[in-house]
Amino acid sequence: MALAGAVLASVLLVWIAAGSALVAAAYAGGVAVLVLALAFSTKIARKPEITDGAQPDWTVTAAAIDNPRRAIAVTDRANRLVCANASYQRWFASIAPPNELGFAGASAEGLALAARTAWRDGTGEAPKLVREGEDRSFSLVVDRAGRGEDYLIWHFAEIKVERSYDGLVQRLGGNMGAMLSRSGLEFAFVGPDGIIMGHTPGLAERASGDSRASLIGEEFVQLLRSDERDRIFFAREGQQGAPQTLVHIPLEEQQGPRGAAADQGPSLMLLVDSSVGIGASWQSEGEGGFPQLETLLAALPLGLALTDRDGRFLFANKAFLRAVERDKAGLPAFPSDLVVREDKAAIADSVRRFAKGVAASGDMAVRLAGDKEEPVSIGLAGVRGLGDAAVLLSISDSTEEKRLRRQVAQATKMQAVGQLAGGVAHDFNNVLTAIIGYCDLMLLRHSPGDSDYDDIQQIRANSNRAASLTRQLLAFSRQQTLRPVVLQLPDVVSEVSQLLKRLLGPQIDLSVRHDRELGPVRADPQQLEQVIINLAVNARDAMQSHAAKLGKDTIGRLTMATRRVSARDVRKMGIDIMPADDYTALIVQDTGGGIPEGVINKIFEPFFTTKEQGKGTGLGLSTVYGIVKQSNGFIFADNVPGADGSPAGARFTVYLPVHRGEMPAPAPAALPRASEWTGGANILLVEDEDMVRAVAERALTRAGYTVTTASDGEEGLGLVANSKERFDLVLSDVVMPAMDGPAMAKAIRRVHPDIPILFMSGYAEEQLRNQIDIQNMHFIPKPFSVQQIGAKVAEVLSQQTVAA
């Protein structure tokens, strides 16, 4: 406007000065031409606008990311929400950025970490996020995006636990429910509180008169009535309607023992109209049968079977056959054919009673013919309106539960027997220590050729034999002393293979095979040799007995193999008590006819033997079990099926975990031998057993030591505290009344921290060291001889001298 005013004023001035309108008009035309030329040149010189930084159209983005199953949001560098789909706003009832949606604690940390990871690496994840006050959980994936990578795209997915009955409400209310109603079957999906959550259209019509009505939210029991004969009718129809048969079907994900979890989840209520005729249709679908009900019951996880009024089976689903262990043999004629002889009459009477009486239900405990030791509970229900079908039998498939129960019972029994065996061995070792010690002292006063010398030697030899039996007991109870080293299992097998050939004899073939790249194991090589020998001898005896029964000259074949077993292989085996890890396995397989089914669960028990009296102690396999378990391994026994399906031989598999620690360091330089110790010493001997204390005192006194004795830990501690002389060594038992050896040793160490402690015990050194955290502790196992206790004391004192 200012420019136009200035041009007009200049034209007027030219007009007044020139006094001619023509001159003013010419002037005005020239100015106009000049202004147009300037405007045109400016337009040509102007550069086009750069639109790259223009604000994007987020409505298009929101439409593109719309997803009813995912909540998606976009934020910028300043963590501002610039776009979100409808699911995001509906799920979280907010348009705030993700970090302001109410996630707290670990969920908030996971969300923030996912965002930082996405800014740094391009993508981030949070597997589970939970908002405060909600029981829903979400998974999150965050991606970095944009031309300048200035945005984060947040993908939220709701975590849902799928159940076997998900979608059942929709199916009952749809075409499937209509088909069932036309067939005379009505279903109601009922919650644990008895409230209807879904139903078939026919149920609504029978209960309310309108098939389009909704019964959701009503109590199921209010729809039914019963008469004086316990017949069930719809409440709306009364006794003018047809009687109904009610079948309760629990819908639990994992069925426990019968009745244990039936009321904790939703249920499916089946109402069968009495007008529905089944009768012989269970056996022949072509006689006007009703295959829909059979198909439905066959798919249920609960074992169900139907009998007629005479007690004959009409139908059984797969779950029932599997539960009664007849999935291969098929269904017998009568329920009494499934149980042991003692229970046949009881179950037959129950079936007849439920078939002839009023509609009722109950259950009874029976023992199946294939498993006489484990009783099972079978439910019986008298049903009406199913033609000839009179009794409904139900049973839960407890195969896995029984297997786990047997494993737990076996482990518990072995643990209890092991503790008893260990206690007996410990007390017996004290007796043997005294016997062997007194024999050694008597032999010092007799020379070969004396009349008593041979008798004393016999007593000592039999005592040592008894000591070997206690070592086997300790091996079974996993309380023996092991000297584990890192080794390769094939090396141990090779060391003992020549001995095995002599033990097996020429009539038994020995085959040895090894895998490559086996992992090292940590075990006591001498004890592993005992495991291999015991298994081989056990296989030899089995094959000899089997050959004698068959009248064969050739006895059989023993195969030993080592295998590499990975953690993935362990998971495939499905052994619950065996952790998924890498193992090196030793397999010992024979051709001795296998192990009887009634014996296979008892073979590792101590003193259990199938051999004739006087030919076996029953400690061979129990010793193997104890050594393997003490080496942190596992052992299993099974039968190898032959060509005809019967057992052809037994197979023992030992799994030892692969050692992953550092390889052992070179052995240190040898210490001075015990015989090089010649100095005397002042020794405190603490032992509650009088016989052992007397033998040890005499043996050490004879060796030149000054010995002070105490009968328990409190007396020994008092002697240390009140004695004017310092003791050079404390020799103590472990298990004593009042104050035991470890407690006494810890109290002594507070006064004399450097004094060495030598424990003597019938229990394992490794177990003792795991339970007692004492430095400069030494160990000698019971029973010991006079020479052994003297040599061990000299060895400990020699080490103290070298250390000083």
C-alpha cells in the first residue's frame, strides 16, 4: 500500500509540474512497466521451497499401523507420542507415551532398557511387562525408524495363556452347538462357582422357551429339578418333560488324582435326553446309531466307559484304555476282567447295583491286573435314558503319576536304608577296630610257629573280611571315602578288561566299544573298577542261569560300551530326576534273559538277591548304586527286548556328568615318609568307645608317643584348656555324645589355632570335609590296624615339621 501511494503521489507531481495530463500518463505507464519487470525477474530468481522438513501426515501412518491384535505407537527423540493406533488407545485407555503408561518396578526397567537398546542397536525387546493393578501382561518389541532414525516404533502384544477349552463358548453357541441340540445333547460351560458361561441353543430353549435367549450369568443348578426317584428334569418343563442324564466333565489342563482338582476350574455339563436311543449303536453305527456322542467322549482327556445292564462293556475311549493299561490289548468283555482276582467280585457287584438301582454315583478302589501294587479309583455312575447303556465308568490316566510316585518311593526307601546301613557300618567299624587292634598287639608277642599265632591270624583275616562288608555298606549309603580324579572312562574299562576276561570265562564273549570325543569325568578309578566288575559278575551269573534253564552249551555275550550323551539327548529321554547336562555313559548289556518285572524295582536294595541261599550277599548292585550316586552319577536298569518281544537280556546304564572344571595340576613333591619321623610327641586321644580308645592308646604308646586320653569332647576340651603342657596332635573320633569331635576341634582351635586335628571315623572323608570347615584337618578311616594308626600319626607330624 505504501508503494502504491508513493507511485500515485509522483504521478500527481509530474502532472502539476508539466501541466499536461499526457505527460503524467506517460510517466505512470513507464513506472508500471518498471514494476512489472522487477516482479517478473524476482519470480524467476526465486528458488523452489524445500519440502523435506515438512510435517508428515500422521493420520496416514495411524491407518497403516491399525492392528486389532497389536498396540503400536510412534515416539520421537524427545519421547513424545506422535502417533498411536486404536488398539494402543483402547488397551491402555491413554494417549501418553509408553514410559507413562503405569509400568513400574521390573517392568519399567525392562521397558526403559528396550528403548535404550533400540536407540543403540536398532531394535530392543522386553519379554514380559505388567502394569500396576492389572493381571494382564504384555511383550514388547521396539524398532528404530525414520529417514533420520529419529523415531521409535513400539509394538505391544498381549500375552495370553491358551487353555484347552478356549473358544468352547463360541463353538457351543454356533453351528456345533446347534448340531448337538438337534441330536438331543445339551451342553453348558459352567465356571467353578456354578455360573453358566456358555451353552448350546437347545439348552436355552428347554430352560426358557426361547432358543435365542442367553443363560450366561445364571446358576446352572437353578435350571434343573429332581423327583423322588432322583430323576433330573428341566425346571421349566417339570415332570411333563423327558428325564435328563447329567454328566459332569471337569476341564482341567492337567488332571491330578481323582477329585483333587475337579472343583478348581470350569466344567462342561452334559445333559442327555431320555428320548435319545443309543443301545446297540455303540457297537454298530449302521443300526441307527449315534456316532456324535461316541466321538465327543473319545476326545475327552478323562477315561470313560459304558456298560449295559448285564455289565458288558459297550464303549471305552482311549483315555480309559490307557489308564487301565489295555490300549494295546483292547477292551475285555466285563469290567471284572480288568482287576485282580480278589477285586473281581466287588466290581461286578457294584456294576450290577448301579445298573438296577436309581441314578447315583460313587467310586471304589481296585487293583488292576497289570499293576497289583498300585490301587486306582474307578468312578461308577448309574445313567438312565441311554437305552441298554446302564453304568458309566470313569478313571483318570495316572500312568505318569504312578511312575513318579514309584521313583520317589524308591529314592526315599534307598535313602532310608542307606542311612540305616551307614549307621550300622559305623558302629560295626568300632567293633572291628578293637578286634583288629588287639589281634595286632597279640601278634607282636607271638612269632610264627607258636600255637596261638595261626589262630590270631585267622581272627584278623576274618575281621578284615567283615571290614570289606562294611565298606560295601558304606558304598551303598554313599558314605565311603572316595579319591576322585579326572579321568577318561575308556581308560578304566581297558584297565579292567583283562581281569574281566578271566572272570567271565571262555564261554562268554566280551565285546567293548567306545564312542569318540568322550568328555572326561571325575570319579575314583578304583571304585569305578569295582562298579564294572560287579556289573560284569552279575551279568555272568544271570547268563549262566539262563543258559542252564535252556540247556545250552554256549552261555552268551557281554557288551560294554561308552557313549557320549548330550543335554539335548537327556531332555528327549524325559527322566525327571536326571538334570539336563552332558554325560559320559557306560552301558553294560548281557544276554541273560532279562530281569523279571517284579524284581527290577528292588535290584539295587541291599541284601536283596535272587540267587540261592549262600551264593550271594545282595550287596553287589547296592554297592554299584552307592558308588555311582556318590560320584554324582545316575544308574538305570532295563530289559532289552528280543525278536519275539520278550526280554532277551538286561542292560545297565551308568551316567557320569562330564567334568568341566580345570584339569588337575601336577602332583606336588612327595613329603617325607612316615617312617622318617623319629621324634616323640604329646598326643590327646578323644574316643567314646572304650575298646577303640584302649587299642589306640596302646598302639601309640608302644610307638613312643605320650598319650593323654579323654572319653568325650567336653573332657578333651577341658584337658587342652587346663593342661600345662601343649599337645602336638589331637586324635579324635567324629561322632560322640554331648560334644562331638568337630565341635571340640573348633573350640580347641580358638585356643591353639595351629594344632593339627586327626579325625578317625567310619564315615566318608569327603562327607566329613563337606560338613566341617577346619583347616589342617586329617582323616583315617575305621577300622584301622596298629601299624596304620602309627603310620598315619607319624605322617601328620612329619607334614607339620615340613610346613614349619
